[in-house]
Amino acid sequence: MSTDTYLAVFLGSKTSSKWTAWNAMPEAERKAKEQEGMAAWKGWVEKHQGAIEAMCGPLGKTKKVDGKGIADIANEMGAFTVVRAASHEAAAKMFENHPHFTIFPGERVEIMPVLPIPSG
């Protein structure tokens, strides 16, 4: 079975209704939900540890650089994970019912192949 590399990006808008509801929770309830989410995320990592190449998150504040210079911006990216899988579909299936959006107020995980850089 050959495996390829895939980048999974965890996305969610801080202005979404899910985040608004999350922030409106009483602190004790939110803390309990955070504990539940972290335990579930840890379980997800343990289940897929053989396929995980790298993980990073949460991501910090974003700076944009363009022809006008450098500016602070906001985007939807919260974290990323690099996995190896037999296919794009198999990589995507790893993230079904992920705690990012089933417990935490994240909206989705987008999975894309990491293509090799052409040499020569």
C-alpha cells in the first residue's frame, strides 16, 4: 500500500455563531467542554498516531505581507496536521467527527495533498 502526504487545516471564524455560543457559555461549562474536547482530541491523536507526520496549533496572530507592506489580519486557520494516507479520501476519513467541530466551535477541516516540488 503506497501512502501519500496530506495537509489538514483546521478552520473556523471567530465571528461565527458557533464561536458566539461558545463564548456565551458560563465559564465553568466552557472549561468542562474544553476538557472534554482535549481528551477527545488526544484520543484522536492516539488512534491515528501511525499516520501523523506533524501537528501544530493553535496558530498565532497573522501578518499579511504584500506590495503595500505588512499588516495584521485575521483568517480562519486555527491549526494544522500533516498525515500520511493511502488516498485523499482515506486522509479525509480520518477527520470525520473530529472534536475540532463536534466539541469545539471549529467549523471544518480541509484536507489537501502535499505535492512534491518538481526538481530540475
